[in-house]
Amino acid sequence: MAHLQAHAEKQIIEIISRYKDEKTPLMMILSDIQKEFGYIPLEVQELVSEQIGVPVAEIYGVVTFYSFFSLNPKGKYVIGVCLGTACYVKGAQQVIDKFSEILNIKPGETTEDGLFTLEALRCIGACGIAPALSINGKVYPKVAVSQVPAIIEEYRKMGGAN
């Protein structure tokens, strides 16, 4: 925990205190920490463990099991390409390969500038508009490989803007 800054530690303890009356608060605490900081590194897991008495191994198991939790910081724009059956059959693999090629990262990685994270998703429930992808919750339907450069450029232009 020596790496954790004092203000971050204080914020995490405040999040934990919101759920002091809950019988099983772990998922709610981790969810709030993920929303606040964007990831849940080991130092944070150790602090949560110390505060609520749940072993670090159990917390780590939860963080690594659920895909919406992350051990590492994610990019400003998280590109999630659906590789579920319908999307895969309609060419989603070629779409994610194009993102990977242009951004020079593999799925699960973040660009050096911190702008993009590329993720391979199992199913986003958009089978009727396959192949689909989402970027920070915005769904793109029937994405063709030829659209990938323009999609990336759209977000590069926004850059650091919210």
C-alpha cells in the first residue's frame, strides 16, 4: 500500500464506508472504485481487504473474473469489438484485426498515449446489427473493415476532450 497516494486512500476508505451496513459489500465497493479510478490495482485490493476483512485472494478472484473490472488503467476510449457468434460470422475478427493493426496494440492492451484500449468482447447483445462494437457505451452497427480508420480518426480528433 506504500504506492497508494494519501488522497486516493482516503477516497477508497470513503467508498468502503458507504457500504458498512451491507452484508456482502464487496461487489458494490469494487464497482465504485472501478468507476472512480478506472482500475483496481493490487495496492487497492490490499486496502479493501484490510478494511472489510475479505482475503486479498478472494478480492483478486472477483476482479479477474468479471470483465468490467480491470487491474490496469484503460484508455480514454475503450473499443470493445464483439466476437460473439453472429458478429464473428459477419466479419468481426477482421474488424478487430484492423483496429489492432492501426492502433498497434493487441486486444487487452492500451495505446502508449493512453487514448485507446482494445477489447475483444464475447457478446454485446447486438446480434441483429452484427458485426457490432462499442466505444465507451456508444454502439456501432454493421461495422465494415473499411470504416475502422474513420472511427479511429473520429476519436483522435476528440483527443483529450470529454
